Amino acid sequence: MSAVPVITVDGPSGAGKGTVAKLLAEQLKFKILDSGALYRLTGLLVNRAGNGFDNEIEAAELASSMQVEFTVDGVILNGEDVSLAIRTESAGNDASKVAAMPAVRAALLDWQKAFAKMPGLIADGRDMGTTVFPQAPLKIFLTASAEERAQRRHKQLNEKGISSSIAALAAEIAERDERDRTRATSPLVPADDAIVIDSTSLSIDEVVQQILTLWSDRS
Ligand code: C5P
């Protein structure tokens, strides 16, 4: 794995990681790991199982047995297209509940590591630089003010035809961030050697350019 170039892009919800990761992957012709999708899929299965979010063993079993296929514009879970179902705010919230369970994180760990393939990988998540790819030569921690993140999420959901209120989104994002930051296993923190980029007043292209410059300095 160490020979495969990996750029990790971690940070809180709505900081623009997904878009930045996609553009970086296009520019560098690297693959992408959307690790949040794996937690969202697990959350969806736990929700559908209907036994609540307190059964860690059940959640870990669902995580390790799910069949997932990433397509160009979505994701197929056990044969069903769930691309839209996993993108709602409540699916994000369910994801962060299962993401706080160490057994779920353990069930998804090797799977995530296996995404590291030549010619390289952009790994998008919360613990890519700290836990999944600690050897990555370039680690980015992308952040933005809470207000800006709520605005961006609102716009993103609108574009997908999902209606939302900015105030409700801000509250949900704050709740999710708090759970992600304070959990015991792989909390949302920058790796010691991560470069923190605050994107509040930067365009996506400016963020991507900064990262590409950092990458070319290193390679
Ligand atoms: O990035 P996304 O919003 O899709 O992530 C959904 C949730 O999954 C996050 O709020 C977080 O709780 C969890 N997650 C995580 N570790 C990752 C990626 C996502 O805990 N590497």
C-alpha cells in the first residue's frame, strides 16, 4: 500500500471535501474513496432493520456483509440504487451514529485500505489521514465556518431537488460535527502532519489549485 500515492482529504461536513476530491481525482487521474458513503450505507441498513441505533454487533454485521457497487454517479447497495436515499441529512445523521461504533469502524477498515490502487487515490472522510492512511504523503484537513458550510449544503441539496432550511441544516451539521469530534474512536481531528485549509473565503478551484501545488512540490 505504501507505494500507492494517497492524498487524504478530511474535515467536517459541508467543507467541500467531496467536490474537491472529485476535481483532484480528475486532474491527477486517481481513484476516489468516498468513505462517508460507507457509513451512510451502514446507517441506512441499520435504520431499515428497525432495531434502533444501540446494537453495535448488528450494525457491524450489516457493515461487513453489505454488497456495494460504486457507479459513475451513484451507489448500488445489495442490488438497489440508493444514491439519493443516502444523501439526505437524516441519512448523514444516521451515518454519524453508526460511525461512533468502534466495531463498525473496524468492519470497514480493511475495505477502505483496499481502495489504495495505482495510479493513486484521493481518500475523502474524517479519519483518512489519522487512521486509514496514516502513511499518506499529503494530508489535507479542509474546513470552513459553520455558517458557510450550512449555506453550501443548502445549495447542494437544492440542486438535487431536496428541500431544506438553512437554520435546520446548521443545527444538524453542528450536532453531527459534535458527535464526530468527541467520539472515542477515530474522532474528527487533523492528523499531526495535515495541512489545514480554511475554505470559507476560497473558491473550490482555489482550494484545488493549492492542493495540486502542494502535491507537485512533494512528488
Ligand atoms: O462525509 P459524509 O457527510 O458523507 O459522512 C457522513 C458521516 O459518516 C460523517 O458525519 C461521519 O460521522 C461519518 N464518517 C466517519 N469517518 C469517515 C467518513 C465519514 O466517521 N471517514
